[in-house]
Amino acid sequence: MMKKIIGRFGTYNNLIKNWYLIVLFNVLLLLILLGYRYYPMEVLSQLSSSTTTAADAFHITNSNNDTNMTSIHDQDPIAMYRSSIQDNDDYAVEAAMLQLFPSRASDIIRSVEDTRAQFFLFRPFWSWWHSQQTWKQHILSSNISDQHLPEDVVGTGSNPCGSPESLPLSLLRRIVATNLELPSTFNHGNPTRIKEPFLYITRVGTKHICVQAILPEPPVNTTFMMDHYLYQPANEQLSSTSSPWWDSIMVSALNIDTDASMPIHMEPWKGHALLRKEWMKHRGDKPHFMLELESMMHERRTIHVYEGSIKLLDPGRYHFDARIEYQEAKWNFEKGPIVPYRPQQIMHIYPEDYIDVPIQHSYEDNEKDDNEYSLLRHIVKQHMELPYCTRTDLSGRWLPSAVLSATEEPAALDIRNKFWAPYNCRLRRISYQDFGACLEKKYPHGIDAFGDSNTRRMIKKIITHGRWCDDWSFVANTFGKPNEQIGSARNDNHPPPKNQSTDPLNWDYIGDELQLRACYCEDYKEPGWNKEWFDVEKRKMLVWVGNQTNGVHLRSYKWDGLTYLNNPSWNTSFNQTAIRQHAPGDVAIVSIGNWDAAFMTVEQFQKELDELVDLIHRRYRYSTLVIYRTPQYYCCRVDATDRYRHISGQRVQLFDQLAREQFQQRIHNLMIWDTFTMGESRNWDEKQASNGCASNHVSADVVEVENQVLMNALCNAK
Ligand SMILES: *[C@@H]1O[C@H](CO)[C@@H](O)[C@H](O)[C@H]1NC(C)=O
Ligand SMILES: *[C@@H]1O[C@H](CO)[C@@H](O)[C@H](O)[C@H]1NC(C)=O
Ligand SMILES: *[C@@H]1O[C@H](CO)[C@@H](O)[C@H](O)[C@H]1NC(C)=O
Ligand SMILES: *[C@@H]1O[C@H](CO)[C@@H](O)[C@H](O)[C@H]1NC(C)=O
Ligand SMILES: *[C@@H]1O[C@H](CO)[C@@H](O)[C@H](O)[C@H]1NC(C)=O
Ligand SMILES: *[C@@H]1O[C@H](CO)[C@@H](O)[C@H](O)[C@H]1NC(C)=O
Ligand SMILES: *[C@@H]1O[C@H](CO)[C@@H](O)[C@H](O)[C@H]1NC(C)=O
Ligand SMILES: *[C@@H]1O[C@H](CO)[C@@H](O)[C@H](O)[C@H]1NC(C)=O
């Protein structure tokens, strides 16, 4: 035993004697750990020394005139480099990236060379080190708009998100590797697996914002396996990679200072089309339909990127709200059973800070000492100085009326005391009397209105000169019940309803709770509504707009969209009214989309729409105006009633898109009455208001706002 210890001491003594060996060993270890060999980057220097950059080369090949020789020559280094790495599985992803996104060539090559420069034995160490730097840090550390991109790749003005390759490199790499199913052994600069959806925001200038949403592969749910593959986007959106696509995401920018919410329309990232083509190329020789089917099955479960942009026009402090409503096209109830609405809020938004849009300078001079409303007051004051609106297709925001001065009158207020404020113009309050008088002057042949229950609600306001359901929320409060409960049960202790006036201008509450329900939801069987004013059961009705002396006729034709539910079919009655009854009105208002999205397939709708637009064109070619009224915004629920409406937010969006396109292409005297955007520009809490209403009607106060938009457009134009 003693010997052993002495032996050990002996070794120790030996080491101390040969201390220089230890120092040498440690220095070696240090050298190896640091082992970052210097590696001359020939290709890179070649790229930068040639007269054009990689990005230029890419753009030149894309332009179609004869730059044949020069561009091929300039691409040479990239192509050569790619062929040198593409057979190596370690660099399969980089090879694919070089091919798909040549304008990022120098970044890609630099990152490969960087890895190669690491000492072979210790590469696992470096890989581990890099994998600790998550995608989050990658995004936060990269100044996307001005750091490592060639200038023309960065988006500006109308296209702040820039070209597909403007994603941070590590993210781009992750997406290419996953979506092309490439071996991903080379780990350098590779972010760790994306576990949760996230959103990141980049900024061009002070007002333009680009929002990108990254959605990892959707989780597998084996219970749902059978239905799973039924769902898919509509054919055209699927093949053109446009929205509504596989996922539905609701993204909005909220201005904290004004309480206004701005929707941001998200479109699939353009790189998805490139990736799909590339993926199909490597699936071997198969008939085209097989390839399409396979790529669809594959694509539904890959990483998806969406992008959208917005110009933040109001000064103030913004934050962002994003929710994933459905993935794997489960919004499309045309294909499979209705899926419950359970949106998942995206919690990771980078940078997490708020975004501030500064105020213009002129403001500082006179109003600095105002109260807490000063910023809002500034916005409202500027708005109130705008000229009157002459169109119905206006994007805008809802602003609180609290800061209006005594002389500033909004056109109409909703029950939250907000008013609709388009960005480029303002609405004035127009009475239905004045509306009639103005129509008589400008559109003496009157209005033809084709529409559903939303048109009926508009007409109720016209007939009663705005009296219908005026102040309904105030009355509802005196019943002392929250809105959802009104009309759900009759109160036996309630005094018997009083009789309704015979004059629509004296419309009044009769004390029946169902009448109140009609004000914010279903009004088909409204108690106290007089059939002689307007019979809601009749398909055709003639009403008067204005007072006895000044006004025009409004011919209303009721239909349930272009669905099979119309009896007789909508086209037959369209023809009958056209030929037999009257000359076309000066204005035609056509409202579709609500019933159609609920009860039709996209294909049926396209067919009927085609016929409709054709008939409208023939009949209203010489009229002053054709107005397409959009469907109502739909959100935050699905139909659980026995009507089993196949409706979802994305389906309404899709049907609206199709109708707009057709009308815009073929009707030259068109105006779009965009009621959709008014519902979409609400914040999450406000959007819940429609939840208790299966027929998706907006309440009477909003009907009034919609009507004011129409009346302003018709009467303010010269
Ligand atoms: C290339 O196209 C541009 C316009 O598209 C044209 O002005 C130019 O002359 C063309 N160049 C050649 C070499 O044809
Ligand atoms: C480019 O191609 C065109 C034909 O497409 C040819 O006429 C022309 O000579 C080529 N340019 C050069 C510089 O080779
Ligand atoms: C990003 O850009 C801002 C301003 O353009 C600059 O202050 C900041 O240092 C940049 N950050 C990095 C990591 O380059
Ligand atoms: C799978 O789907 C079913 C039905 O919607 C649901 O009840 C269940 O919670 C889901 N499971 C997982 C793991 O998400
Ligand atoms: C009808 O309305 C017009 C326009 O508002 C008004 O000038 C006129 O006096 C009204 N006539 C009657 C009888 O109320
Ligand atoms: C309501 O009208 C009915 C018949 O139209 C009449 O019998 C009744 O007395 C009226 N009630 C009131 C309170 O006026
Ligand atoms: C009218 O519409 C119905 C379906 O709504 C359709 O079956 C019929 O073919 C259409 N008629 C004409 C002449 O297009
Ligand atoms: C309606 O009239 C048009 C011609 O004006 C005709 O082509 C079409 O077939 C008619 N549709 C129906 C359903 O009668």
C-alpha cells in the first residue's frame, strides 16, 4: 500500500520536473479548442471582385432581354460552388439554397466556409455552441432591413417584406431543410427546432411595417386522423399559393393611444412556390396529378411562413395581436365537418417592444399642454378637417368620440360611442330626408337592391328615417339584462306590449323583448314591425326613400345569395323583374356572399357568379352606378345551430375575394360598398359581439354607420 502511494508521488514528481510538458500540452489543447483555422475564401473574393454582385446576377437573368452571355458568366462562381458541394450530404441544404435563392449566395457560402474552417475533430463542439443560439437570437441580432442584404432585396414602400429570400439566413435554412426533407447533418448556424409559432416585425422608415409569421409543423393528432386529409384550400389558392391557404391567422396592429385596431392581411410567403417546385422535381417520374397530390399531402404539414404589411398612418404606440385560427385548411368546411373555433394566440412576437410612430411636428406647437387625450385629439382633429367621402370602399378605423369638440359631428356612433373614420376623408351626418332629396336630383330612376337580410335591415332604417332600433342599447339596459339574454325567454311579469304606431316615422319600442333582439340580431319576425311598411316575406317590394315631397323608389329584391335556396331561382326572378316590371334604376346594389359562403361550394358559386355578373352587366350597363356590397365580416365562432352553415372567416374572405374580382373585371361603373372592413377593423373583444347571433347580423347602430357610408358616397360626389 505504501508503495503505491510512493509510486503516485513519483509520477507527480516526474511531472513537476517536466513542467514544460504540461505547458506544452495545455497550449496544444487551447489551440485545438480554438481550432478555427484560417481558410481563404476564394469564391467569396471572386464574387465580390466581379463587377456585378450575386444579387445583380440574379436579377439580370430574370429580366427577359438578351443579357445571355454576361449573366451566365456572372453566375459561374455560384454554379461552380454549388456543384462542388451538392454531392456532399453535409451541404445538401446549402446547395438547394444556392439554387433557389441565388441572391443570398454570398451569405450562404460564407456560412459554409465558416464551418469548414472549424477544426474537424471539434466540429461537434462548435455545432453545439451554435445550436445554443436559437432562431430568436438570430432574428433579434440581425437588422433585417439594413444589415446583410443587397439593397434591392429589401422591401420598400408598397412591399416592405421584400423578396422571398429576405428571411434571416438561419430561418431560411431551417425552412429549406424541413420542407425539402433534406438531410441536415451540418449544424452550423442552424437554429434549434422551431417549437412554437412566432411573429416578427421589421420596419422600413417610420410607418411601413412588415409582419412575418412562422408556423412550425402542426402537431399530429391521431384522434382526428380520419377527417384530417379531407380539408384543403380551394384549388386556385392552393396552386397559386395565395390566401386563404393552409393556415388562417388573424393579425392586427392595435394603436394603444386611439384604441383602434388595424387588420393585417397575411399572404403565404412567396418562397413556398419555389420550394414546392423543387420538391416535386425530386419525386421521380410520376404522372402530374400524382405529384400534385403528393406535394399537397406533404405541404400541409411543413413549416409555413406568412407575411403581410401595413402602413401605420396614425401616430401612437402600437402593439400586435396574432391568433392562429385553423391549420391544415380546417377552416374549409366545404371539404370536411365543421371544426370548433379554438384560436391559439401567438405569444412570441419579436421585437417584443411596442412600436412608436411619432407625431408630425406641427402638432407640438399649439397643443402640447392638452390633457391625456392630446394624441387622440390631434388625430381626431386632423380627421375632421378632411374633405367629405365620395366612395364606399374606404379603409379606416373606429375612433372614440369622447374627444370630439361640440362643433364636430360624426355621421353616426356605435354602441361603444365610436365612430367610423376613413383615413382619407370624413363622413358627415346625412338625414334620410336629405338622402331622398339628393337621390331625386342625382339618381331620379331610383335604386334597385338585390340582397339578403342585411339589405332588409338597411331598408328598415331607410323607411323609418333612422328611428328603427335607435338607441337600442339604452333600451336594453333598462331591461337590465346583458344582450345575450334578451329574447331568450319571455318575462311573464312584463306588461303586455303596446301597439306599434301606423306611421313608420314614429316607430317605437312596444315592450317586447324579441323586438330588442331584432335590433342586434334576428329581425325576420320582429314584433311590432308593420307588414304594410315593408313585407319581409315577399321577394319583391317597392319602398320610398325620402319624405313625401322629395325622394325616389327603391325596388328591393330579396334573395338568399345565389344559393339553391331561392325559389324561384335567382336568375329567373332577375329576368322577370328586368323584363316585365321597370326600367333599370340609376343605382343597383348587389349584396352577396353571406349565404353563399354558408351553403355553396366555391365551384358552384363561381358558376353562378359568372352568370350574375353577366346579367348585371347587360342590365345596368347604362346605369350610373353598380354597387357590390361585401358580405359581413365573420369571426370568432362556427355555426352550431341546426342550419349547419359551412361558414368560417376564411370562407367569407374567399367568397368576397372571388366576387370582388369578377365585378371589378367586368363592371366598369362599379363601386364596392366595403362593410367587411368595418367589422374586420375591430379589436378582439369587440369582435366577440356577434357571437350570440347565428345569422351574423350587425346591430342596428352599425347598420346606421354602414348606411351613412353609402349615403355619403352617393350624395357628396358632384
Ligand atoms: C432590355 O429591355 C429594356 C426595356 O425592357 C430595353 O430598354 C433595352 O433596350 C433592352 N436591352 C436590350 C439589349 O435589348
Ligand atoms: C444572346 O442571344 C441572342 C439570341 O437569343 C443572340 O442573338 C445574341 O448574339 C446573344 N448575345 C451574345 C452577346 O451572345
Ligand atoms: C440595427 O440598426 C439600428 C439602427 O438602424 C442600429 O442602431 C443597431 O446597432 C443595429 N443593430 C445591429 C445588430 O446591427
Ligand atoms: C385531438 O383532437 C381531439 C378532437 O378535437 C381533441 O379532443 C384532443 O384534445 C386532441 N389531442 C391533442 C393531443 O391535441
Ligand atoms: C323633404 O325633404 C327635403 C330635403 O330634406 C326638405 O327640403 C323638404 O322640406 C321636405 N319636405 C317635407 C314636406 O317635409
Ligand atoms: C291595439 O290594437 C288593437 C286592434 O288593432 C286594439 O283592439 C287595442 O285596443 C289596441 N291596444 C292599445 C293599448 O291601444
Ligand atoms: C338559373 O339558375 C339555376 C340554379 O340557380 C340553374 O340551374 C339554371 O341553369 C339557371 N338558368 C339559366 C338559364 O342559366
Ligand atoms: C335571362 O335573360 C338572359 C338574356 O337576357 C338569358 O340569356 C338567360 O337565359 C335568362 N335566364 C333565365 C333563367 O331565364
